[in-house]
Amino acid sequence: MWTLLKAEAILSFAQFRRYFFNSLLSLGIMVLFFYGLFYGIALFVNAPLEGSSLSSLVLGFVVWTFTLGILHGIAQDIQTEATRGTLEQLALGRYRLEAILLVRSAFTVVVSLLMALIIVVALQAITGVRLHFNLAGLPALLILALGVAGLSLALGALALYFKDVSMLFTIIQFGFLPYILAAENAFAGQALLPLAPALHLTFRSFVNGEPVTGSMATAALLNSLVLFAFGLGLFRWVYGVVRRKGNLSMY
């Protein structure tokens, strides 16, 4: 496993260094997108956004950016490998396919956290809002990442079978933003909704500066674990179907 971690770390660093300009452009586009969204909403409601509503909007956008990188990571890796014609080679390697993709997803979490931090700094400079940064909120983000990784595995399962689910991801990513923004108030006590406890926990911690209680963290963790188990189970089942049909190398 150490060899896999080392190899994927080298690959991730090499890709980031090679496509650094593209990553920089992505950051700039995301900040400009929020800038337009922020002032568009202010003009629509004909009133300036301020206080907790502005903090919630900023955090919601940052969390959306953070989760999108994880959400589409596994499916994108599968589509890329399938397009190159190397997906079957990857599956025939020393390590299980889901292990390789999950390790890549873990590195994506790290990169997404760094990008989210940069975006937060930029948005705070633009809007003047100040979020509550505390180490107690970090477990909420990690629990959220666990649940999103489960959804990413489910999308990866679809990509493994259909090879291209880019349009589905486009639909999901724009529907995900209002879902996240509703998490602060509408999802309070909704422990059965996907990612709802972890999202609510994140807003309470970074917007209101409230401490994370054991019961809230447990509910969020259980919710994310169920999502992760579902995604992993679906991925393994679809992987078995694809192998039996001999469709793994198709692209």
C-alpha cells in the first residue's frame, strides 16, 4: 500500500506541476463566478447581503467548490483512463481498482482543501465577510468528504458501465449548490438526508462558531459512512458486471 501511496503522490504532484496554469485559471474562474453570483443576488433582492446570510453564502460556495473536486474525481479518472484505453491495464494491476481510485480521491481531498482555503481568502477580501476558522470544524469537513467520496464512487460505478457520464455530472453540480446552501437551517435534525448532518455541522462551525457536539458528529459520521458503504458496494457490483461482460476495455 505504501508503494501505491507513493506512486499516486508522485503522479498527483507531476500533474499539478504540469497543469499549474490550468489550476490557476480554475481558481480565478471560481472566484469570478462567485463575484457575479454575489452581486447578482444583491441586485435581484434589491438589498445588500450582510451578516450571517453573507457568511452562509460565502461558506456555501466554498463548500460547493470543495465537494465538487471530490465528487467528480473518481468518475473523471475512469473516463480519462477509458478514453486513453488504459482502464483495463489499471484494473489488472497489483492493487484493486477501487483502492487506486480511493487513494487518488484522498489526494484530491488535500488539493480541494488547499484550493478552498485560497478561495476563502479571496472571497473574504472581496466581500469583507469573516468566517470562524477553528480546528473543531476540520472533522466536519473530513466527515463531509467521506460522504462525498461515497457519492463519487457511485458516479464512478456509472462511469465504469457507461464510460461517459459528463452530462449527469453537469446536472448534479448545479443542483448541488442550492442543496448545500439549504443546509444551515433547512437540514437541522434531518439525519437521513444524504450529507445533511455533515453540511449542517460545517455551517454551524464555520459561520456561527459553535462547538461540534458528540451527538452531532456521530450522526454526521453515520450518515457519511452509509453513503460511503453504498457507493463502495455499488462500485464493486458494477465492476463485477463489467468484468463478466468483458466491457472493461471498451471506450
